[in-house]
Amino acid sequence: MPRPQLIVFDLDDTLIAAYGARAQAWASFIPRYADRLGGRRPADVAAAIDDAAGKFWADHGNLHRHRFDMTAARRSIVGAAFATLRFDDHDLPEEIAEAFSRDREAAYRLHEDAQPTLDRLRSAGFRLAILTNGGTRSQRAKLERFDLARRVDHIQIEEEVGVGKPDRQAFDKMLRASGCQAAGAWMVGDRLDWDVRGSQSAGMVGVWYNPANEPAAAGFRPDLVIGRLAHLIDRLV
Ligand SMILES: [Mg+2]
């Protein structure tokens, strides 16, 4: 594997912890509404919401329409869960979606080796970029909050360029903007479909960030697997 000129990082659940553990998040959140669920058990409501979320995001149309506005997506998801539970409350889905989104945002945290890894790689001469799907407002806010923007040479956000991972054009566009050939670029991310296979399809090296040490799903062949971001330093510096 050639030494990279450019190392591209995914943001959510790679540099920062953002959306992982959805089922647990709903399970610990919903009990605060226990007395407003029409007698339903909070655990059942939380499970129905998580189930509705899985179905919602598996639908490509939903993914394209709603991923720039998570709160609106969650309003639809909670509404769908309520419908399956035959629970008719007009206002509660919106209230829950907004409060859950605020909680989730407050719970974002930076992986402890993210900044040191970026800084070490950059001082060793690698060019760095962040390639993230999602909306401008939410992604820029995370980059500022965790002091990441100034640590990389280039940032590409799906909403700002009109194309996202795993679309090959997203990678091609970023490579052009970075002035780098695909063969000299690594993409590091937590999603096998978007980050690893997407980048490989553009000719890049696909590095799977896999902190839970899960087996790769069938059909995916990451070029390299790392359990911690700092493993890039061990490998490259
Ligand atoms: Mg990610």
C-alpha cells in the first residue's frame, strides 16, 4: 500500500462520537415522558421508535430528503412509531424530537485521540481533509465546537457541494479540490458502505475505523482496519 499524500477523515462516529448507540439513547430518554404515553411502557415506546428509525433511514428517499435536518426526521420517526402503537398525540412527537435532538447534540464528544492524531499526522507532512455527509449548519457547528476545522487543509460537507458519500462524485470532487490523485489518498471512516467502499470505488485506499472490533459485513474488503485513530500514527509516522 503506497504511503498517502492525503488522509481524509469522516467526521461523525470517526473523529467524534455522534450517532452511535441509538437504541440505548431512546431507551434512556423516553422514560422522562412516562406519564404522557397513555399508559404504554416507556421501554416499548423506545423500542418502537428505534424500530421506526431503522426503517426510516433504510429508505433512500427519506435519507435524501431528511438527512440535513435530523430534528424533522426524528419528528417523522416518532410519529410513525406512535402510529404503530396506535397512540394518537399530535404535539408529543415534535416535542420529543426536539428534546431528543438537543440531548443528542449535548452528548456529542470528541474521540480523545482525534486532535492529537490529526496534529501529529499534519506535522509529519501529510495533507488532511474531512469529508462528511449531512447539513452545513450541524456539521460546521461540530467542526467549530471540537476545534477541528483549523487542523485540516480541506473540508467538504455534503450539503455545501450537493453530493455525499458513497457517491463517487463526492470523492472525485474532494480529490480535485485537494489537488491529489486517488491512489495517493486514504479515506478513514466508520461506515463500510459510505466511507470504505465509497472511497475504494473512487480509487482511494479505504481504511475502516472499527473501534468495536466488529467483523466486516459480507462483501466489504477494507484495505486497512484500525481500532483507534492513533493507530495511523503507529503506521505512518
Ligand atoms: Mg461516520
